Amino acid sequence: MIRYIKYLLYFLFVFYLSFYANKSALAEDNTAIIVIDAEFSLPNSTSAQAVALGAQLAVNDIEAMGLLKDRRLIIEHSDNRGVPAIGVDNVSKAAERSNVLAVMGGKFSPVYIEQRPVADRLGVVLLDPWGSADDITKMADGRNWAFRLSLTDQWAASSFINEANRRSAKRIGVIIPNTAWGRSNSSALKAASINNNIQIVSEAVYNWGEKSLLQQYQTMLEARAELVILVANENEGALFVREVANLSKEKRLPILAHWGITGGNFVELTNGLIENIDLSVIQTFSFYNPISDKAQSLIPRILEALHASDKADIKSSVGIVQAYDLVWLLALAAAKANSFERNAVREALENIEKYDGVLKSYKRPFTTENHNAPISDQIFFARYGYAKDPLPLY
């Protein structure tokens, strides 16, 4: 009898271990991780923090609404410092973890460009809520694992050229970084200027970390440019503004800037000299434009997270909003697939019919032929005023 009791106790013990091991495995299968791999530790940058905030707000709302039922998404962070090699290492490590569904990046296109082949090879969804280089989502042989809800350089180039035409500026100069992002803009602007009665009279290249951009700007003046298109992030953008603002008034050309400058403490870095120049920046969203009820409802939650009291204190709003909508699209795909299995979610992303988001209402945001959510109709130009984010120009 004692022997049978021992066998019974042993059986119950094994059953107990098996039950809780399976329960633990089930819990792990029902939880998927989105790794935000971005430039968190980069001085003066606010873009990574904005993306992370938007993603977390989306995850909170998805769980509150019960979209995924017994499944849930969680957010983790990794820091690539804006360095492509670190970004590649981070996405590789993330892809090795079976419970990581997706990696979402920050603002740096060169990082995405290097991460994309790794994501394709290892089969992990790469989400882009900011990077604009056209090649990030370029369709290629095999499966494309990169999905973007952001401005593209092709769309930006068309908008820059249209704005130059609106201002009757037929001779433009272009200042670009010596990076994949710079080269993407160079190609896009040259293509957009064809048949638009616009001449690119000078193109100057700079390296990140340069101490002066006056030499590049001087080539614009010598070429008799009437307007300058500046492709830069906050550090080089502020340096450029300070140098141009200190020139005599007749030498200060109007500037159209790419949105990299909005990803950090740009205004503070200009030391107030931005007031002395005519600078407009391309954008896709502003809390100062007429916005949806869904966007309006985000404002108090963003302010609470930022420990701020006024929406003028919100920085990098495009990163917040575009990350929010992109995470929702990922969740809708997971719900459609009824799974966190990566292939199933990737295919479901290509077949979402519609989503009423914060930025806009989307119909077929992604297809098998195109992984760029259609937001070109949201583009406008803005200027810095009393707000930390630029205010809509018109």
C-alpha cells in the first residue's frame, strides 16, 4: 500500500510539474515582444523617446480594448545610438528570441538600411515609424519584412520641389549628409526636379560631426541658388542655422528642411538665432492642425507621460503618432492571423483592409507590392514658433 501511495504521489508530482510547465509555455506563447531599437542615448535627440512613447500608448490601448483576447504585446528597449553596426547586432539578437515579434526603429535611415537584410534573412518584422530613405522598404526578391508608416524621401522630394515652385524659386541648392539618407535624398530630388522647371544648381555633402557647414553653404551662394534644401538632423541643422543667421541679411537664403531636425532639441541648439532666418520643415502631423478625436484623446496622456502641462512641450510628435498607428497595425495583423507566429503576422500585415488611426484612416495600408503606408496626402510644411514641435505653415 505504501508503495502504491508513493507511485500516486510521484504521478501527481509529475503531473503538477507538467501542468505548470505547459501553462508557463502557453503564457510565453501568448506574449509577444516589440523591441524598440533606437537612438535612446544620443545627446540632444528626442526621436527614440517619442517612438517608444507612441508604441507604449498603443500597446496600452490594444490591451484595454481586448483586441488580442488572451494574447498581449509588451515593449522592450535597446539602444543603437544611431550606429548601423550596433543596430544590426541588436536586430540579430532580437530575432534569435522566439517571443520577439517585431523590431521597431527610430529616426536613422542608415540604421534601417543595414538592418533590413538581416530582418529579411532571419524573418523578423522590421517596423519603421520615422526613417525615410526609399531603400528601407524597397521590394526585392524573396519576402520583404520591413513595413513603414512614415514619410519617404521620394514623397519628400516631390513636396520640396512643389514648394520651391510655389515660392517661384527655380534655382535650388541641396545640402546632404554623406550617408545612405543623404544619397537617397539626392536621387529623389534629382528625379523630382526633372520636368518641373527646377534646376539643382549646387549639391554639397557634409559628414556628421563637422564643425562648420559654411563652406557647403558658400557653394549655394556662388551658384546663385534662390533656395536651399537642407537634409540634416538636429545637431548639424542647428549648426547650419547659427552660421547662416550670422551672415548679412542679403546672404540668408530661404531654407526648406527635411524633418530630421524635429527629432531633437533643435530650437534650443540654435541659441535663438532661428528667428533670424526663413526656415520651413516638412512634416506629416501636428497637434496644432485640425485633428481627429482619437488624436485629441492622446494629448492629455502624452502630457502626463512627459510631466508637462501644455502641448507646446510635446517634441517629435510625428514619432509618437506614427509609432502609435504602426503598432496598432501590427496588432490588427496578429488578431487577423490569430497568432504571434512571425510569418502569419507578416502576411496578415499585407492584408489589413482598413484602420481608423490617429494620423489618418487607412485603406489597405500595406500590400504584397508595397510596404509603405499611404500617408503622402498628410505632408505639409511648418515653422518653429513658441512650440517645441514646428507649427503648421499653411
